[in-house]
Amino acid sequence: MNFTTIITALSLLCLSSVNAQLPSECLLIINESSERAKALGERYAELRNFPEQRILRLQPPEQIYTTEDGTPRWNIAAMELAPQLLEPVQAKLLELLDPSPTAFILSPDWPTHVVVPGHPPMSVTAWLGCLGEAPEAAKIKSGQERSPWFTHPEEQAKGRRLQRYPAAHLSGEGFHPAMILGVYYQPLQEEQLNKAIQRSVKADFSRPNGSVAIITNKDVRTRARLKQFLPAAEALEAKGQDVVIAPRSEALPRKLIGVMTGAASVPIERYQGKLQPGSFAEHLTSFAATFHIDSQTKMTGWIEAGAAGTMGTVNEPFAIWSKFPHTALFERYLDGNTLLEAIHQSVMSPYQSLAMGDPLCRPWGEKLKGLKLSSRREQDLLIVEAKGAPVGGGVDLHLFYNGLRVPREGPLWHLDLSELSEGTEIRLQLHARKLWAPPRIGYAETRLTW
């Protein structure tokens, strides 16, 4: 009997493209009706080593995401979107039965502004994240509806832990963290967004050098978070991270890993060539993510300028700090969390906020070295072992056989393949994590013929 193991150079140890929060805890939702969204989603799945089980391919009617004149459709009623997005996601969750709240990653070409009866408009990421069960309208409007993922720095100082994966204790809280990879709005188009995703994936574990720039002014959009700036800067500087708090008139540092400001109009072009791969940049204003309103600087400019992630609101938020990232985000991101984790740890009330970029980007994480899969055949059993896997408590080993999760945590698995035909191709994928500070993450893959 022929039993051949084929390990390609690309897949032997794909440690350069893994992440803190595992793809096996996410659901990548691809709009297959849009050729450009499909292409980007499939490319992202490849770069991030998504098992097939963790991908949901949907085919909504074109009018769901495109207007009659062929431009993107930004606004949609929740009732119209639910059968095309929410209901398939709910069905998939019943299939997966994840112990932690499944994180949602949306491809482009979905409406971003969801009209919910009796409520302020919500971002598509938040609406999907709460599975269509919108919180109390008054609390959304006032920014008092608190995400279970948020931790204020003062609470953290008193011993409250940051929420990050695995997070089984949050499974009953009714909120799934979510991001969208991007939207097609100037200056972001297909080429720019494809480059942005590839740039952010390559940033993993690279620990880029640069400053965090907090740009100040007298605008209410800056004053809303003003008291956060000094404590956040002190915490970062205590860890050796350079922070610049300065007005727009001052020259920027040559390299930037983070930018935060507040203004309706931001000259993002001055940040071109300075934002390092993996960086986060954002400006607090009303209409950064209201793409149907041609007013104010849009969040898409940050991604095109080099940032891995950004955030903005889809409807008038007023100058309420809780709807925007807390400045503590930078410290949490630099502590090795994924971008998705750092954002959701740092936004108290994200229900009108759209998080955009590469959710699994993790420039300041650590990777597991020497991880590989070995396999041998014993009659109708395939014995799989995770070589070099960490041992002890806090270890997660997620093995996938031809895209499907294998029960049990390993590091040794016995797969009964008695019904498999000779010559069948097999793909084994392993996502591994050791809970540490920061978490250590690894990926290994092997292909073989039965």
C-alpha cells in the first residue's frame, strides 16, 4: 500500500503567518457573489491557514451590497440583511458549537450601516456580533451599553483581567467580537486592500520599531479622550515604548506603530511612509465610517497609508469616548494580543463602531518554534502526533483533518480511516497555543496520500 507524506516548503512550518487568537476560534464570512470580495477572502483564508470548516461562503443577491448604479451599498435594513447574513451565521454556529464566542471576520462588500427598528443605526460588525439582538436603544445612543470584552485600565489596575481567547466564560454574554477586512471606498480599492492584507500578515511577530503618536488639538473630538493620554503614555513608556503627544503642527517621528487623534479632517497623507506594518491608526470623528455621507476624513485612508487596522462610527456618535478605542489599546496590542482582541478589550460600547483591518495581526506576539506534525499508518488507523508541542496547562492543540476539527486536544490522535479509499489525499493542519505572557502561537501542516 502506498503511504506517502508530502510536506511542502511552504507548509512545513508556516509560523510566519499565525496569530494569538486562532483561526479555529474564528468564522471567516465571504461574500462569494462579489468576485473581488471572494478573491480577497480566499486569499486571506490561505494566508491565515483557515481550515475549511471555519469558512462560511455566502451568495447574497447583488442588490444586497450594490446599488443600481453599481456602487457599493452602505445602508440596509436589518430585516433585509438577516436572511442573507445573520441566519446563515446562526446556523453555522449551531454546527460549530465553539466553547468561546466565535469571532466573526467579514470579507468586503457587505453593507456597513444596519438600520435596526427603534434603535440608532448599528455597524454591521456590532449587529452581527450581538446576533441581531440589539441592546437597549438609549444605552447605544449614550454609549452606556457595555461590551463584555471591555476592561477599563482602572479596573485592570485593580485586578480585572483582560478578556482574550480562549474565552469560554464569555460564551453566554451574547456578543461575538467582529471585524471587516476592508471596504471598497477611496482610497481603498482592490489593489490597495490586497496589499494591505499581505502587509499585515507579514507583520506577525516582527516587533516593528516606531513611536506611538497622539496628536492633540482643542477640538471636542480630542477632548473626549484627553484624560486618557498621559496615563496611557506613562504605561507605554514604562515598557520602553516611545510616545509622542504633540499638536499637528509638530513634525512626526520617522516611524510610527500607532496614531490616535480627534478631528473631522485629518491629513492622512502626512503619515504615508511612516506607518509601520502592523500599526493601528484612528481618528475620533462622527463620519469616519459613514461611507454614504461624503463628509469628513474616512477611516479607509489609514489602511491605504499603511495601518493594519482602524476604527470609525457608522452614524453620529457624538463626542462620547466609550464608542471609540481607549488609548490603552496600544499597550494591549504591544502585549501580544491580536488586533481584534486589543480593539475589543479597549472599546466599551462598540455598537455603532466599525472595526476594520486584519483581525489576526499580531506583531508583538511570540511564536512556537519547532512545531511539526508526524504521522504513521497502522492498518486502518492514522496516528498523528504534534512534535515539539508545548506541554502542561494552558495548551490548546486544534487539529484539522481535511478541514474538519478532530476531537480531543492531542498531542496524539488516532484517526479511524477505515472507510477511506486508497489514494485519497489528506491534509492535516494544526493550530497550537501556549497560554503565557504573551501567548505563544504555532502552526504546522502536512499533506499525505492514504
